[in-house]
Amino acid sequence: ARMAEAVLYLMKNISDNGRIRNVSKLDLAEFTAMSRESAIRVLKEFGDEGFIDMKDQCITVLNEEAMNKIDLYG
């Protein structure tokens, strides 16, 4: 839920048409107080489920509704 909350926060505050640019996986790990490995695993799961697309240092939220549900319910 922490990672979903962080991605949604960044999307609402610094995104460009739903794209969050120049944010590394390490940045997200530190922002959410998660280990780098855990952050990478969660981001991969989000990508595998089709909730986000992450290429280089750009995250695109593909399913905001699903991310909101994860944020609310874990």
C-alpha cells in the first residue's frame, strides 16, 4: 500500500499526463522507507498486473482505480 500511495502522490503532484519522470527505483524505495529489493519487487508486481508501466526512470500509471484500491485496502 505504501508504494501505491507514493506512486499516486507523485502522479498527482509532479506527473506530466500521467507520466512520472526522473524517478528511480531507489528514489521510490527511499521515499516509501522500503528496501530497494522490496520496492523493485512491488513495482514489478504492479507492472505485471498492468497497473503501471516503468521504463528507465519514467513511470506511467495505467490503472489509477486499481492503484487507489491498493492504497486504501492494501
